Amino acid sequence: MIQCGPKVVRRAAELLAAGELVALPTETVYGLGADATNADAVAKIYAAKGRPSNNPLIVHIADIPSAEKICQNFPAKAYALVERFWPGPLTLVLPRRLQGDGVVCERAVAGGKTVAVRCPGHPMALDIIRAVGRPIAAPSANRSGHTSPTSPAHVASEFDGIVELIVDGGECLVGLESTVLDLSGSTPAILRPGAITGEMLAPILELDPLQLSVNEMSRASHLAGEALKSPGLLWRHYAPKTRAFRYEASQVPAIRTWLPEKANVAIAQLAMLHSSVLPRTRERFNMPTEPMLYAREFYRTLRLADECGCDCLFIELPAAQTGLWAAILDRLGRATEPWSPEAKL
Ligand code: AMP
Ligand code: MG
């Protein structure tokens, strides 16, 4: 049930403390939360999402001392980063504390030696975490592999009746999952790009942004089916149910001749850049050319495309590739297939 209002924080905290699942608003996407110290509670997340048990969860805390309690140590560069970017969409992967009061359970970290930790930039999430007084494991509140939720209604469409409480904190302001920065290895690496970009992180780490860029080794090992660093790196992820193609504006004439006679098309075009249209367009989404606004609308657009019942969705590729566009292109690349004249509808 979706709830907002003054009593919802306490109700959410009670449920979480009792080992139940609660869907929480964050600034990135909605999370499916459980007490990260309680293995039975965390098991419910994996069951509800249909998430593979080798895919670890991000653990949410409300302040730096709480992060220190679950990590083995907190290096100087981690302090420099979190003082600048927390609360906010930056997740740090660090060696985890294995024993002691309040450490996260093995299941939350998929049996690994590291923990991914983040302080979310949403006041209701922070109030709830503080009220529980324990770290909260929370992956995105969607079925594994599907589009992430950026509103309470998105969560309800998949989890109504399964999760007792969906806390209404409005639409997510960022709209893309957090940046995941691995500080557990010999060199820092961005495992998942997000709104805290490589360009923003690099000066603090005294590195070049290129040295931080997404770790292809992690992707490769994942594809080979080995234990992986960051399963959000799965190639096919975040996908709508509708067949979704990405395309470049220059391909429009070729797509026009390729489109089957009876196909109903949805198209997500970058607004104002050009007026070229595809035939048989039933639904047209004008996407913002400003990356912060684009990111905020991206997942909602995928869900709207599913609702309109079109045969396929065409998403125009933005030309820019740096900054926040890198994170958008990462999600776009996993949610869609490249259009080619050989594609079959
Ligand atoms: P989500 O399931 O949408 O919350 O995404 C969480 C992301 O953080 C996934 O890509 C996870 O693989 C990644 N992650 C969580 N814990 C770890 C960890 N200990 N090491 C590396 N990546 C992690
Ligand atoms: Mg997710």
C-alpha cells in the first residue's frame, strides 16, 4: 500500500525492524529495503525481486559513523569523497567488517568480502534509516532485470500486495541508480556510472577520469559467469517489455523503409533537434536535451512505452558521451538493442 504523511516514517521503521520489506524513496530510484543485519529479511528481497543470490545489495546508512561500523576501515580518500558527495548518489565499495555488533549479514553482500555503502539524499529515507538504527539493504524496487522505478506507482505496479508498505516520497530527482565506485582494489574503479561522474570524482582521487572509467574486466568476468564485481553491469538490464531499439538520427531514412507495414511505433526523440518522424508513430516522447532532465525521465519513458502497447520503441542516441550522458548511455545500452536493417520485428 502506498502511504505518505507524518506517521509513515515510524511505520516503515517498525516494519523494517521486524524483518519486513519496505519500499523506500531515494533521490536515485525507489529501493526495496530490508534490515541489512538480518539474513531472513534480506532473503525476502532476493525472493521478491527474483534476484540471483550472487548479486550483492547496496547498504544504506544515514551518516559517516554508521558507514565506519560496517566497513573494515574507511580510507582517507573515502572520507574526502563522502564529505563532498554524501548524502547523494555515490556508492562506495570497501572491505567489510566481518564480525561485531551491527555488521551486515553475508547474504546482503552475496558472501563477498566487500560491502557497497551509500548515504541516500532523500530526507524520508534518512529519517527511516535513523529510526531503525540499523543499515538498510535496498536494491532498486523492480523485478530483477526490469526497468527501475522512479515513482511510488511504478513500485506498486510490481509489488503491490507483496510489499506491505510503499513510502511515497514523490518522483525521484536523479532518476538513475547511484554511481558505484570500487575502492577495495589497488586502484579505484567506477563499476557503474551515475550522476556523480568520473569527471567529478577524478580530482578528489587525484586521477584522470579515464583511469576511473567502467571496469571492462568486471564486465568480462560477469559475462563469463564468474562471481562478479557489480552485477548492475549485466549487459541486458533495465529493459522495458517492449522491443526497444536505439538509433542515431542519421538512420531515420533507413528505419522508415525497414518498418513493417502494420507495426505500431513509439519513439523517444531528443526534443527540438529535428523534426524527422517515423511512419506509424503512435506515441512520441520528446526527451530533454539537458542530461539531468533526460536522466529523470528515462525510466518513466520506458514504462510509458510499455503501457502504450506499441510493437517497438525507438530511442534516439544522444551525441554527447561525457559527464552524466555516460551514465545515461550505459543504461540506454543495456535497456535496448542497436537497430540494424537485419533486425526482425
Ligand atoms: P541495484 O540492484 O539496482 O541496487 O544495484 C546495486 C548495484 O551495486 C549492483 O550493480 C551491485 O552489483 C552493486 N554492488 C552491490 N554490492 C557490491 C559489492 N560488494 N561489490 C561490488 N558491487 C556491488
Ligand atoms: Mg537495480
